[in-house]
Amino acid sequence: MAITDLALLRDEPEVFGPVASSPTAWRPLPGIDPAALGTLCAARATAHEIAGL
């Protein structure tokens, strides 16, 4: 999943509910420092493992 995929999620509101606009999703990215990025990557890897991806 990438920010560019948000439009796909917005097309199915009954499944995914409210989805942030692309500008809203991009806005915090410049402020993510290397430590936070490492934490996010680790969380994503854990979620993929749990989901069996």
C-alpha cells in the first residue's frame, strides 16, 4: 500500500470507511526522522508477518 493507492480505498467507503486525502497523507512525511522511519518500517514488517504476506 502506498499513498498513491488512497484513491482506490476512497472508491470503497462502505469497506474502508473514511480515507484521508492524498495531501493530508503526504503532509507529515517531511517531518519523519530516521528513528521514526525505522519504527514505522518495523511495525509494517510485523503487520506483514501477522498477515502472512
